[in-house]
Amino acid sequence: MEPAEIIQHSGGVIGASWLMIALPLLGAAILLLGGRRTDRFGHLLGVAMSVAAFVVAALAFFQLLGFAPGERRRGVSLYDLIPGITKIGLLVDPLSISFCLLITFVGSLIHIYSIGYMAHDPARRRFFAYLNLFVAAMLLLVLADNYLGLYVGWEGVGLASYLLIGFWQHKPSAATAAKKAFIVNRVGDFGLAIGIFTIFATFHSVSYAGVADGIAKGGSIPFTAIGLLLLLGACGKSAQLPLQSWLLDAMEGPTPVSALIHAATMVTAGVYLVVRSGPIFQATDTAQLVVTIVGVATLLAGAIIGTAKDDIKKALAGSTMSQIGYMMLAAGIGPAGYAFAIAHLITHGFFKADMFLGAGSVMHAMNDEVDMRKYGGLRKLMPITFVTFFIGYLAIIGFPLLSGYFTKDGIIETAVEHNAILGWLAVLGAGITGFYMSRLVFMTFFGKKRWEADAHPHESPAVMTWPLIILSVGAVVLGAFLVLGNRFMIFLAPAVGRPEELPSFAPFSPTGLVTLALVAVGAGFAWVRYGSAEVPAVAPRGSFLTTFARRDLYGDALNEALFMRPGQWLTRLAVFFDNRGIDGLVNSLAALIGGTSGRMRKVQTGFVRSYALSIFVGAAVLVGAWFVVGNL
Amino acid sequence: MNGNIPAPTIEYAQLAPMLVVFGAAIVGVLVEAFAPRYLRSAIHLPITLLSLAAAFGLTIWQVVKGVPTKAAAMGAVAVDGPSLFIWGTILVLAFVSVLLINDEDHFVAAAAAVPGSAEEEQALHAGAGHTEVYPLVLFAVGGMLLFPAANDLLVMFVALEVMSLPLYLLCGLARRRRLLSQEAAVKYFLLGAFSSAFFLYGTALLYGYAGSVDLAKISTALGAVGGQDTLLYVGAAMLGVGLLFKIGGAPFQAWKPDVYQGSPTPITALMASGTLVAAFGALLRVFWVALGGLDWDWSPVLWGVAILTMIVGAVLAITQTDIKRMLAYSSIAHGGFLLVGVVATGTAAQNSASLSAILFYLVAYGFTTVGAFAIVTMVRDAGGEAWHLSRWAGLGKRSPLLAGTFAFFLLAFAGIPLTSGFFGKYAVFQAAVSGGALPLVIVGVVTSAVAAFFYVRVIVLMFFSDPAADGPSVVLPSRGTALVVGVAALATVFLGVFPQPVLDLAQNAAHSLFVR
């Protein structure tokens, strides 16, 4: 089934959907421009703006439900940026509204949580300003009805991410991590920019509708080139191989940021881009194959990295990479996979945010300690954190009837049907997930205490635990709600299309059983190693494989050898040429203009008589010229 | 012919905006004559602002009521779409300039006193001031309104003088650096008189050619009269000299840097925005209405002038070390960019596209330039405003907000996207390309690049140089100045991000072109 036509819409909440972007943006502007005067209420304003955006999103959602399914793509045109070329407008359809609800709902919860988490930080107002900025940019990214608006949002979330990773910029590690994220994303964003240029050159439009029209018209269209360029952008933003290296370092940011930006929303923008560009990807098998390969490679790499990390946030970051790999895999399959990709994206947004915030709650209790080897036995002291975290854990490993079970299993089943090799690799990934997530839970909440002497763990305040509870409820029920009866696939169909034949959910398919068995083996192995056995307080040396995983699969070393050193040589070479060749040319040109300017200046003597003379001569020349031209 | 002179019919409603401004100016003169000294300033300001606001309201009312399609006052004044758009622009720009004029003690205590004399000292101590500034500004603004609307060369000449004479005076009234200010006034007056003579001589020759000073009649005479081409060419060229002088087209630009530098900065802001807008309106009307049938002749000449103006403005600005002179050269270069739009004529659709582009450009440039000069008034040291660029070094470290706003204005001058300057340039160059003036556009883009250099150089200076030890301080802006800077910055952002409403307005205004 093909996506539906876009219907122009005005009035109602959908007509006012720009408010979703404007409100948080206003919040950010007030907090950043207002300065210290807004310190007192800054966090409350930030929360209010985010909640207001959620309310608008929810109302728009209900208004959208009121239309027949075929009429649920509503275009809201705002204004012509460059008349005849670029219209700026929004597109409210099932895909974008799903994202809006996720971003504003999880975003609001994380705003609320941050009130408690950042309570003692002197720069709390600035933190909320950046969070608001992020929400606005992310909503622009998903709501824009064209690639240009998407790009502006894309850069906006990149900026917010940079600012928030480096929020504690007094720490050199945070400053470096922010820079790293920015530079790696530059590579991806450059790909996206060239991709958009190519789209414009091909279709003479950057709007989704214009692209769809152009494809319908046919002709020679460089689908594969556009698809691969867009994928490069997606890889940068979603930390997929080969641009994954920044995400682990990004954990230097405050934990709510890791939960919101680097787990639940921003890093999934790449998946959104691939799904939104479905008409382009579906026309090119090559690009689709590359998407699925990137997805599988990343889901395995992320899982392997997750097995060896002792830093709780980095282990979770590895897991995020891995889960986005699953989404990417599904997004590469086409209409059969889109619904599962987005459904997993939404459930993942809930359970991963839940676990990140849980990790934040643990860190809050343990003097910001992140080393899991110094945790242990926390389940009794932090019951709410433990229970909510445990629910998130069960959801991510795919424990039957919880969210991950439905959405991840959907991806795996679809992938096995699509391409057996990739599918079974995804099953293997699920097994590793069972291992590393169990390891994380056992090391943190079970076993003996291995705390530092000055640690006094305690349960977090209510403002932090309530978001955890709400998120964990989502982690329990959302998967079943979305997947059973193909509810989400049917809802999304007007926006992204769907396969002719709806899949049927089989609770005990062979693939599902093998997956469950592998997960059980992984969890059991983790229990033997980290649950029942002593966990050494200092990490043992480990085998070659452990080191391999601990060093992020030598990703940084690879980048250093392949890009940084040759890059440094290249810059030296470029500087040499720049100084000798280009600067020589530019400088002599500048000197020429400057010299001309200096000489011409002398005409400006300051004597009114010479000015009058110049007017007189000018007038004579003008009259003469007129004569010459007139008599031609 | 029994000696009776028929009473002319005057459409007072159409002329109301001008009449309000002139009336308020005359009331201002009466205030000068009868009100006690200590009350004058308090009376002048509300009168001035209210009359400008009322005139603006009347202009809007005319637009709402329907734009007249026939010239008013027996064909002497054409209140048409472009006129009304230009009026609105001038009135808003004049309103903000008056806020700037009112703001600080920019004006001399006793203009007649010899600079540095005991008499001047005394006047300063007595707290004297020249409140005549307000009626003078109103007269100048009235002239600016009449100048682009004049449909008759003699009315246009009168308007030119009504606009210019008060400005000559105002130029000489700076409180500090009085010699420079007086020199500027004298230079402006002498050269202005010189160019007015050209204008008047051109008018006379054209009258000799066409037998009328009415623009429409000159236009119809173009094809009908034979064998008088000398009169026509010389007359048209001389008229052109007078008009090009006012917009500072090369080689008639020499006065601009000296006058802009010497004048009190708020007056410079008024001249750089209002006068430029008015002069372009008049230039367009003369060349498109009266000489429209002759565009094959004048367009190559204006091509030359435009190219020379852009090059002179951009290249000479590079070596300037004085912020006001730099802005003056920048204004010359922008005049050149606007001339690119003037020569892009052709079909009616093309003309209306060019005209709307020029109108938009004028609005965009007017606001940015008032904002930039407003900021110049705020950067001061012991000797008054600090004009030398070296004094601006490191300003970004000391007053980041002010320096940031100024940098933003400079980027708008340079035409960076998301500022009003970008869309102004884009619209004019696009119209010029479709009007077949591609070589001009290429020159325009290259000179824009040269111009970007000196704009960015100031930004680099403000943000990446170490501040001078005894550098100027930024005075805390009064409400008026802060308002002016805020309005200008908002307009620059708004027109850069959301240009459509004003583009639409300009398109509507330009749609019917000039009435004849």
C-alpha cells in the first residue's frame, strides 16, 4: 500500500502545530536572554514549555484521529521562504505525530526529573534552556515537511547535544567529548547536506511531496547516491558504524541528557530520516542492503561493547547503539519493517530512558560514582529505582509480554524472512543483549556491596522516582499495545505505506523460541559470572577479546590511524599549499584591491573645490556618454 | 482669457500625510517663537512624534481605502502605490530617527558661537540647546515625502530644496567636533547647490524640448518631437546628475563620507535612511515615467554609473579607519546595488518585479542603517563618540550584547542569509538577472564579496582583538536609543526570516507601477 496524499490543512490544533516548536523555543530564548533574573523560576518555565508542547501534540493527535485513515497526512504551510522555490511548512501525519508524542512526553518527564537531578547545580537554568532548545529543534526536525526544515532541526539538535554533552565544560573530558561529538557529526551532516543538494538538483524541490511527485514522474534519478548520502547523515546522528565513536564519550553529559538526547530521541533521528525517505530507499536495493548491513553490524558491535564496560552509562550507551542498530535493520527492510522500526523506537525510548534515569538515580545516591564494580546490593536500599530499572531490563532483553518482546521480536522475525543471514545475526545480538544487560543489573543491584567508604546510598526524591514509575509502565504495556493486531502498522500506513499482507503475531514461532533460549543462556551465564560469584573491585585484565570490547572494538584507534593521522598530514600539506599558493594569490589580490583603495583615497582630498570639479567632470562625461549612446 | 486664474482642484485627502507633517513643522516654528525656552523640548517631541505617527496612519488609511490611480493636485503630485510605500517607509524611519535625535545631547548649545570661544562655554553652562532641530527635521521629512511623489519637475525641484535646506543646517549642529560639523555643512550646502543647479538646468532644457515640466507630458513628447535630441540628451543627463548626486552615485559621491562623518550621528541616520529612500523614489519616477521611452539610451549610461558606484563604494571602504566614513562608503555601495535594480527594466511585469525588489531593499537597508548609526552614538570616550576603528577593538569582550548587535547589522549589510540584507540583495539581483543585466549582477556579487571583507573586518576587530587599555566605554542606552536599536534589530531579523509579508506589500505597491 502506498502512502496517502498530503492534504493542506488550516485551523484547529493541527493548524497551530507550529506552537509545539515555538513554545519550547520561546522558553529557551527567555531563559538564555533573561539571564540570572530567571534563575529562580527557570526550571519551572522549562518544564511548563515542554508540557505545553506535549498538550499541543496530544490535541493534534486526537484531531488527526478524527480523520479517515487516508486523510491523515495534513500539511500546514507557514510561509514562502524564497518565493517559488522553498515553502516552509509542517507535515502532521501518523509518523511525525508519533515522534512528537514520544519527544514531548518523555521529554517532559525528563524535564521534571531534572528538577531533582540538577537541584544543586548552579547552572540549572542554563541546563533547562538547552533542554528546551533541544525539544524545539527535535520537533522541527520531525515536523518539517521538507528536507531543509529537517536539516535546520538536525543541526539544532546537534547544537543542543554539543552544548549539553559539554555542559560541565570545566571538566576537560566533557569538553573533549562535546568536541568529538560535534566533529564526528560534521562528517554525517556533510553527507546529509550533499544528499539534500542532490535531491534539490534532481527534483528541483526539497519538500517530501515534491520528491514523491518527482519519483512518480520517473526519469533518471540517482537513487542510490542520494540514499547512501542520507544514510551517512543517519549514521552520524544515530551513532551507527562507522560513525559510532562519539556516543560512548557523550555520556560525559548530565544523565538526563543521556536519557533524552542520547537514548530516547535525538539518536533515533537517523531512523526517522531513513523511514521518512522511504520512497527514495525503496527504489534502490543497494542502499537498502547497505542500511540493513550497517544496522546489523552496529547492533552486534554495540552489544559486544556493552559486555565489557564497567561504567554503567557506557554500558547503556553500547546498548543504545545496539538497539538503534535493530531499528536501522528494520528501516532498511522497507514497508514491512517500518512499523516495527518505529514501534521499537518508541518502546526503546521508554525503557531506555527509564534505565538511564534509573542509572542517574543510582549515581545520585552514590556520589556520582559510575563504576559498577563499586556498586552491588543496591536493590534493598533503592526499591523504586530497582523495580523500575528491572522492568526496563526485562523489556530490553525481550522477556515475554513486555514491550521489547513484541517490538524486537517483530524486527527479528521480519529480518529472518527478509534475509536469513542478517536475521540470524540479529538473533545472536539478542542473546548478547541478554548477557550484558543481566551483567549490568547483577553488578548494580545484586551481590555484595562494594561501595566506596563515603557512599551512603538512599532512594531518590519523588520528583525523580515518579518519572521512573511512569516510564516503566510504558515499558510494560506499550509493546503489546502497538504490535498486537498490527495496530501501529495500520496507523502508520498512510504515512509510510505497508506491506500488502499484514504480518500475524505468532507467540511461539521457531525464531522467537531460539531467541528466547539464547537470551536465557546469556542471562544465565551473566548470573554465573556476576550474580552468584564475587565481582572483583578492580577489573581483571581479561582476555584479548575483553580488551577488544573494552577499547570499543578499537574504533577510536581505527579512527586515529585512518583519519586523524592522515588528516593531520593532510592539514599540514593543505596549510603549506595554502600559505604558498592560495594565500599568495588571495593576498596579492587583496593587496591589489587595498592598493587601489589607497590610491583612490587620495582623490578624496577634503577640498570642496575638487569635489565640485569631479561632479562637473562627471556631468560632462555623463552628457557625453548619453550623446554617444543616443546617437548609436 | 479675461484675467481670471481658475482655482486649482486639490485632493486634500490624498496629500494629507504631507500636510500633517508640514503643518506640524509650522506649529514647531511657532513654538520656537512663543514658548518659553525650558518648555520647548517637552512640547516639540510629542508634536513631532504624533505628526509622524498621524501621517503614517493617514498613509495606511489611503492604502486601505484604495490606492488612487490618478495624479493629484492638477497632476503635480502622484500619490500611487510606490509613493505610499515609500511614504510609509520614510515616516517609520523618521520616527525612529527622531527618537535618536531626542535622545542625548547630540546638538550644539549655541550654533552661532565660535567653536572653543567663551560664548560657547557660557551657552554650554547655561544648558542652552537648539530645539529648532525638531521643526527642521519635520520640514526635511516633508520634503522627503514630496520628492518621490512629485509628478512635475518643478514640484520635484521645490521638494528637493525643502528636503535639503533643513538638512544643510542640521549637519552643522553637532555638539562635539564642531569644526568638522560646520565644514560638513558648508560642503554639503555648496555641493548640494551645485547639483541643484544641474537639476534645474536639466529641467529647463527638458522644458525646451517637451514644452512642459509634467513627467507624463515629457514622456509623450519623447516620440512626438523631432530634431531636438540635443536638448533632450543634455537635459536628461543633467537631471540625472542632480538625482544621482542625492543618492551618492559615483562620480558624484564625494560629499557623502565627509558629510556623514561630520553631521550629528542621528542626522546621519536620518539622511542615510530617509534621504536615500526619497531620492531613489524620485530617481525611479524620473527615469521610468518621464524617460521611460528612452531606456535604450539611459540604461547603458546608468550601467556605467552603477558599476562605478559599486566599485568605488566597496573598494574605498576597505581603507577607511573611521566607522562613520566606512558606513558612508557602505551606503554608496548599497546605492550602487540599488541602481542595478533601476536599470533592470523591460516588460511591465519585469518593471514591477524590479520596483518591488528596490522597495524591499530600501526598507531592509533603511532599518539596518538606522540601527547601525544608533549603535555608533553609544560608543563614546572622553571626546564624544569614538569613531576611529582602532577604538572599537575588543568591544565584544566588554559589551558583548552591543557588539553582537552591531555585528549582526554588519552581516545584514553584507547580505548574509537570515538577515534582511540577504533577501534585499537577492530580490534586486534576481530582478536584474531576469531583466538582462547579468554582467551588472556579476559586478554586484564581486563587489559584495569585497564589501563583506570590511564588514567582517570590523567584527573580527570587535571580537578577536584585545581591547585598548583606555578604550571607549559604552554608554548605557536611554530608552529611545535602546528602542531604536531593538526595532532595527527586530526588523532585520524579521525581514530576513519572514520576508513574505513585506515582499507582498512591496509587490502590491509595485503592481500598478507609477501613475502617469
